[in-house]
Amino acid sequence: MDIVTRSDGRRGVEVHGFDPVAATVDDLARLRQHLYHDKIVVLRAQTLAPEQFIALGREFGTPAAYYEPMYHHPEHELIFVSSNRQSEIGQVGVPKTGAFWHSDYQFMPDPFAVTLFYPQRLPSESRGTYFIDMAVAYERLSPRLRDAIEGTYCRHSARRYVKIRPSDVYRPLEDVIAEVERKTPAQRQPTVLTHPVTGERILYVAEAFTYEIEDASGNPLPKSLIDELLSESGQLDPTFEHPNIFLQGYEPGDLVMWDNRTLIHRALHNPTGEPAESFRVTVHDEHPLSAEVYA
Ligand code: 7UC
Ligand code: FE
């Protein structure tokens, strides 16, 4: 197994010759280390069966099935399927997921530590994932804005991006919305996390889910503060040229893993509707989202 630090402005490390059957305890410990410290680990030339993909996820934490079953792989509920493919059994997974700045499960009480993403079928072009490192974004905030958010909290909700399910057809919209609020009540988290492994401070704000900011005593602060954070961190740039944004492209066989506390991401889908499918496994590690006290 060869771990190469990427150059020419690309983030993370690239791993050549990773074989899950031959990997040693030490190899896996090194990958975990890189995941937290370099944020992105790309395993090249993988040919994993679904069971092997899930087993790989277990090396980084405890996999959890997505709360909405319509995303599940028909035989493996721990695999989340993003696909525009109609198979003999109908639609599998959900098309065009995640095309907005977010962190996976940011709207849940216990967001995922690590996401493993494994494209199964790639369109000929324009398929990738945009990323922003929110520890870097925090460091680059203007001092005024950094001061303004010290000790504050944000609220996150999935409501804007919950997808209508086939079983919702003919239901009153109001009932569907009430169900979303009941199943995924908004969550409050510190605006700035402290990474439990690296100790880095992370701006925990994403365009898709963050809708409110309040001071330490729970008094609401102006919404314009969220807009400023989104803007300075690069999330409102329609050209994706903001210096905080980087694009991870995919070659067939790539399996990409990332630190879901530090990085936010946004899917880039090919607009032509060419067949595309990807599998994802998400895991919880043994740490809280944010270290309460970092010594
Ligand atoms: O359909 C989607 O884009 C799924 C999204 C709302 N949630 C992904 C996640 O894990 O938070
Ligand atoms: Fe996502």
C-alpha cells in the first residue's frame, strides 16, 4: 500500500495498491490518521462488492442506515444509493442527491464522522464533488466575523431538502411537512466546533441546513450573520471559483473517504441525465461531534 500526498493544489492523499483483504491493522490505522489530518483519502482502483464496501466502513466507525428507506440499496440497507437509473425493479435509490452545500446528517442529533463514497457508474464527464474545508474557512474569516460568532449556536434543519417519497403522493402537503418536523426536528450545535481528534476549530455552518443563529443565552441574532458566514466561506459563489472551494473528480475505481466534521460538500451531477450511480456508507466514530474541552 502506497500513500501519496497530492500536489498541484489538490487536497488529501491518494492510496495506491490498497487491498482490503491484505490490509494490515497498521495500514488501516494509517488511513484513519490521514482521514482526520488530511481530510480526504482516495483509494484508487477498487473493485469491492457491497459487503466489502460496508466492511471497509466498519474500519472507520459504526455504519448507520439512512433514516429514509427510499435511499437504501435493495439488499444492503447500510448502503445509500444515489442513482438516476431505472432497473427492472423500478427506481433504485434517489436521483441527484446532495447538490447543495452540506455536511451529511448535519440536521440530525448525531452527525456522521466519516463518509465513504464509491461511484459505481460514472457519466462520461461532469461528475464530481465540490468541497470546502471549514477549518480553513474559519481561519480565513474576517476577525470581526470570528468575534461575532464566538460562543454562539446555530440551528440546522433538513426541511428544505427532504424529498417527496412515492408514498407521499395524494397526501396533504401540510401533513408531509408536519411529519418532517416530527421525524427530524431542528438541531442546535455550536457555530464553531472543536474537532475531537485534531483540535481544529471548524465553522459549522452550511447553506442547505443552517437557518438560525443565536447567542449563548438563546437570543436570536440577525440572519444576515449567517449570510455573511456563507458568503465569506465561499458557499454563495455560483462560479465555484472561491479560493476555499476544491473539486474532487472521479476515475473509475475511486473510493473517496472524507472527514465529515471538517469538510462540507456539494455534488456535481452531469446535467445530461446520462446513467450515474454511486454508493455511500456513512459511519459514526467513538468521538462526540465537537470536543467539549480540548486540552
Ligand atoms: O436527497 C438528498 O440529497 C439527501 C440529503 C438531504 N441528506 C444527506 C445527508 O446525509 O445528510
Ligand atoms: Fe452528502
